[in-house]
Amino acid sequence: MKRRFLGYGALLLIGLAAPFLVYPTMIMKVLCFGLFACAFNLLIGYTGLLSFGHAVFLGTSAYVVGYSTKAWGLPPEIAILVAVFAAAGLGLVFGSLAIRRQGIYFAMITLALSQMMYFVFLQAPFTGGEDGMHNIPRGRLLGLVDLSSDVNMYYFVFGIFVFGFWMIRRIIHSPFGEILKAIRENEARAISLGYDVNRYKLMAFVLSAGLSGLAGGTKAMVFQFATLTDAHWHTSGEVVLMTLLGGLGTVFGPLIGAAIVVILQNTLADKVGSMITVIIGSIFVLCVLLFRRGIAGELSALYKNVVGAREGKTKRPPEGGPGSPVTSTTTIPAQAKR
């Protein structure tokens, strides 16, 4: 437990110092997509539901933030809160329809619904269509902090990420999260134990949609635009890639996967152009072949093996002492034989 808190403290310190060491905009993009991937992992990694249309919640919240700040003049914190409720409400509608089916049928329903919303965004006048929504104002946080500064904006995004990550971790390690894991492992058994499985699935879907909306609204405010790419099925595929690359069903895996994909896109896009998709796809194939549990899953397994081996050496009793292994000369009581 102490080791875990030290690890979280070290990561927090690194996050606080990051804008002075690395380009802040790239880190903000990593945090936004990392939160999006963690929210998606809550659904697929801990509930066992594969959604191929999760980008619709990212795109919806981006448009809501853009419209509410430009047309209504809402401050950034209220605009993002409205966007989260909008994404969660859309998740409630889509989830109510999708959870009636399982497996590939669930995935296809989510894909169809997301594409339907994609064409709504394409035709809606307030979204800007193919041109997108530009010049989204960052505003002033609580009327005091000017978010036009990248450093100020970074700490705002970092605070949102820490809150979202803490919330996801809290859900995972709660009794509700244990029920979600039970549904993932054996849905029929969860039903036999008396749990309303569809209700828990719907709650997980809505929570994942709302947290994805939190990421999407924040991303729109960082880059000050929202486009159809945010709601496209390609973005849904990217978040699946991030989650599987980092480690399905792990806490830090989606963040690691998002960081790898975003950094590769930022550093190689200008050099190799469209070949970046081939490079990322090749990395994904290698990861699937060599790291079946993802990067975070393999690192966690390696850490447990090393720690377990060390603890086994320290706890091994001396030869002939109490608790030493039974030798061939040891007499086994008759009761034990029977």
C-alpha cells in the first residue's frame, strides 16, 4: 500500500512539472485521449462490452462545449459540465438500445448509432459541417484564471484528468466494479445470483459515455475547435487500439497506449505522412503477438514475478528448522495418510 501511494505521488509530481519539460499542448492531447481510453476501458475491460461507436460521445461533448461557449457565453467549467451531461444523456439513450444484444451485435448497434449521429453533425447548421467549429474560446476559469495561457490550460486539463482517473479507479475498486467484473467473467452466473445485469451494464455504459464526454469537451477547449473527426468511426477504432496496446482491464494501460499513439502521430506524421497508420498497425500486431496482456499487463506480471521471487527467498526457512520441507526420513502420521 505504501509503495502504491509513493508511485502515485511520483506520477503526480511528474505531471505538475511536465509543462516545463515538454511541449504542453502535446501533453494535454495525451491526457485527453488517455482519459478517453480509460473511460472506454471501463466498458470493455471491466464490463466486457465492446463499443465500436464510442467516439460519438467524444464528438458530442466537443460540439456542446463549442456551442455553449460561443453562443451562450458559458464559462469553461460550466460548459464542460454541460457537455458531460449531454454525453451521459446520449449514452443513456444509446445504451438502452444496445444492451439488449450481446457480442458482435452489441458492437454493430453502437457503430450504427454513432454513424447516425455523425451524419446529424454533418448536416446540422451549428456544427459547421465539414468545416467544423472553430475559434472556441477558452475563457477564464472561475472568472479568475486566464486559460489562453498554455501553462494555465495545462493545469486545468491535468486537474480534470486526475479527477476523471480517480473516479474511474474508484469505480473499478468499488462493490459496483466487482459486479461489473462478475458480469464480464460469467454473465449467466451474475444473473443467477440475483443481479439485474442489464441495469449494471447500462450504468457502466452511461458512466463511460459521461467520462468520454469529459475528455471530448476538454480536448475541444484545448485545441479550440471541434470537427467531424472527433465523432468518426476511425476515432472509435483508435481508442480500441490504445486500450489493447496499453493493456485491457488494467488501470494505467489505456493511458500508456494513448501516450504511445499520440506521440507517434505527432512525431512521425510530418515525416512519413499516411504511412503512420501502417507503422502504428505494425506496432499493434507486434504487441498482440509478443505482449498478449498489453504493455501494462506484461509489466505488471513481470513486477509480480520479481517481487514474488524475492519474497520467496526471504521467507524460505533454514534447512532442518521449523517449517522446513518434509524429507524422506520424516514420519507422516497415520491420520495424514488416511
